[in-house]
Amino acid sequence: MSVESTLDGIGLIGTSTGAEIYDVGLINANVKGPSTRVGILLGFGKGTKVVRCFSTGEVSNTLPKNANNSWTWSATGGLVGYLQPNPGLSIILDSFSHARVKGATDYTGGLIGVLEAGGSNKVERSFSTGEVSMNIEGRNGGLTTYTWSEIHDSFSTSIAQKGLCHGVFPSTSLTNSYFTQATSGTACGTYEPGGAEYFKGAVYSEGKHPFQSWDFSLIWEEVDGNYPRLKGFNYPTTSALASAQGENDSSVSISAINNGSFAGYWKVAGYCDNDNSLVKITYTSSNGGKGSAFLPCVDGNWIYNEMYGTSITQVTAEHGSASATLLLSNPTFWDGPSINCDGNSPYSWRHEMTDVFGQLECHAIAYCSSGRPYVYADSISTQCDY
């Protein structure tokens, strides 16, 4: 889905009043335009309920500064741009966004830009994971920015200025909600030191927070090695994407661990749609060396932990007639933004390339001596250069 507009309210649904939006999933969406309210699913909602919805892809608010170069108000979110009560309640329930979010001048969040106060307006049992940044400047938060309403049983692993949200007010009610990273301090939410991996896999079965109140019998399902997802949707698999897109399919996940100097150990994983069959992995190096392995497809997933080589340039997964190739940038040093770890240099790096529903996200994470991660994320693409 692609939307580009100049209306005041940009998204699949530009504006809504008194609406109820249920069971909508948007994969690989691209929403763009100069507006005071922009979101992939909904730009501007009044008294609107968003229930069991999700988004992946990218949303970018290109609203410029005023003619005198002064600040301009705007709200941008990975799922919804702006919600207000009047008439009636505005809520987001059982929803998530993996989208990359670029705000314009202010109020930018991984899930929603702004949720105004009024009655019992709330975000509940929802999460965001995509990078949050600004095209110009302004405030942003992992799940949302300033919130006047309620946030319950939710989390964010998004890269953002502040952890869960940028700020709270006396009317804010915040319970059982978490974040994993922030680039300039925290404003609300509880820090989860387990990082993004804490919120993946058997989250409900293992009794992890904040999933105690989530319905994993009818609404949510656990995904081995990945975030929970909503039931009832047809999510893409490796074979489906490879058949549609050819060899440059990005539906494999690659991560490299760098502890000071590049170690060369790679973890390769992906999806498959024929259990008990074999996935062939072939990898090549810049010096012409090659290696291969055969991995079983178990519960729709395959994984290989033993690919080693400091000069590996690409890896290919073959499954039946499908083929997916991923080009590796082989990061050897950190050239992301300057990271200040209490006046010291970070003591280790972790470089990751991860797939979310067919989109490749490239991350470089700097760890400070306190163990608290500071994160920089590159663009979503099929080749990641740091």
C-alpha cells in the first residue's frame, strides 16, 4: 500500500469521526506527505476505536517549518497519527506497529503520535518496534510522545529519544508498560534490561510481562524467535516472498556480534512453509571461499548458528523452488552517530540485520559499561551499510 497526500490527515484512512476500525493489517506500507497528522492506518481520528490492527513499512511526515523558519505543530505515528475524544472514546487495543516512523517537527511515536485526554482514552495491550526519528527536529517517543491518557500492558522496543513516551501529565495513567532503549534519557515506562529478545518467543507461556492480560487463545499468538502477532492474518513466508520477488528477497534474518573488533560469527535464520523439509544455506566470502549447510524446517522456521568468516559477503537460502539472497556489509567498525557513555567510549558493539514480515531492518547497537544499550538504526533495505 502506498499513500502520498497533502491533506490534513494522511493514511489509509485520512480522517474519521465516531468510527470503529477492526482487523486491519498493512504490510510494507509507504505513507508520505506534509500534514499536521500522519499515520499508516489513520491520520486523524475523533472518537475512534482501533482494535486488532497492525502496520509494517514506513511513514514519513514531510511538513516543513513555517516561512519564518519557526516550529510547526505536527503528529506522526506508525499506526495512527492523532486521536482525540469528542465525540466519544478514542482507544487503541491489541494492535502493533513494526513500521519505521519519520516525524516532521514534533509529536512522533512508534505506534501513535498523540492520544489526547478525555474520559478513558487509552492504549492497551499494544506495542511498537520500528525506529522513530525526525525529518527536521522535535520530540519523539517509542510508543507515543506526550500522553494525557492511559497506557496499560504495552511495550516498545523502538529506537527513539525517550523510552515508552516523551512525557506524561497529571491525567496520565500508566501501568505495566515497558521500553528497552532510549537515545536521550527516559520519560515514562519501566526499563526492561532483557532488550527486544525478552518480548519474543514464548512470552505468555513463560509468564513474562506485560502479557499476563493478553488473550493468547483468541487474539494473539506466540512466534518462535519473534514478537507476538495477531491471529487471523495471512503473514508472508520466505517461499511466498521469494517466488514473488526473485533472488533479492530479504526474508532471511542475519545478525553479527562485534565485541570491540569484528568477530565474524553470524547467526542466520528465516521462515519456511514446509515443515520437516530441508533449507540449504550457501554463503560466500570476498576471497572466493564458500560454505554451505542444510537446516531442517521446524514449525515454519530454520536457524543456523555456526556460519563463521570475517569476509562473508552474502548468504543464500534455498527452499524448494524458492531462493532468497541477502548481501552482507560485514561491519568492521562503528561509524554511526557519536555515543557518549558517561564520557567514555562504548565497550562493545552488536550489529544486527533482522527481518520483520519481509522487511530488512539494519541496526548497530553500542553497549556502555553499565550494560544499558544505546541504539542507532540504518534504513530498511535489502543491503545494510553501517
